[in-house]
Amino acid sequence: MSTIKAGLLAALIPLALAAPVLAQEAPGPGPQMMFSDLDLDGDGALTLEELEAVPATRFARADADGDGLLSRDELVAQAMARAETGVDRMLERADTDGDGAISTAEHEALRDGRRSAGMERMFERADADDDGRVTEAEFDTMRERMAERHGERGERRGHGNGHGFWRG
């Protein structure tokens, strides 16, 4: 197995396990934000100026030392904080017995119905010759198509390559 395939699998397997939870968390496209995060002056209403200030505010929050630069450590800290928030949301949603962990049964209950339909749809799209198997060439084609679509969506939304600490 090539290093690229191993790395891709290492990234996709946890995502596949978490996808049902993540899909339930975000009701619409784009980052989900709290009203209070946007209402900078706390007056209970949003102005255009407050919305335009969101990227600068997030930058300032991530700039822990206040030097006007985001170092690797600051970016990692921001990403870890977002990851922790995601894990907490997942536990809130999936940990039905409240023991602070997700059991196999809780995981299965979470993904029932969703995984099958989504996985089948993705498999059918990848299986170009409809032989019930996805070859490496079909997999690579699917990955390229997904990257192209992601890039197009990111550009339409003004996110460039779709990466950034400000995406909530």
C-alpha cells in the first residue's frame, strides 16, 4: 500500500466514523456560530459592521501573544480548541448513558440508517463500471472529482482553498 493511500485511509476512516454525528450537528452549509459571537457590542442585534469584523475578531482570539502574527503553535491551539468542541458535541449527542464515552452500541445507534444510504451512494458514484468493486483508478477519479467540487464550492463561498482557522 502506498504512503498516499495509507495517509488517505488514516484520514478518511475517522471521518467516516464521525460523519453521522457531524452531519447532525450542522443544519446548513458553512460554519455554525453563536449569535453572541457575532453580536460584538452585546446589544441584541447584528450590524453589517459586526459581521464584517468577525474574521478580525477570530484572528485576534487566535493570536494568543498579541503580536499580530499567527504562529504554528497558535494555529495548532486554535485547531485543537475546535476539535475539542467537536468531540464535546459528539459526546453530548451520542453518549446516551452519560458515562463520558461512546460504546459500540451507542455508535451503532448513531449511524443506523445514515451510514448505509450515504456509503452506498458514495460507493455507487465511485464504481464507474458498476461491477460492485472500486478499483484504485476509480478511487483516484472519485478523489479528484471531490477535490474539484470542494475547490469550486470554496471559491464560490469566498474561502479559496476552504481552509482557515476562522471557519468555526
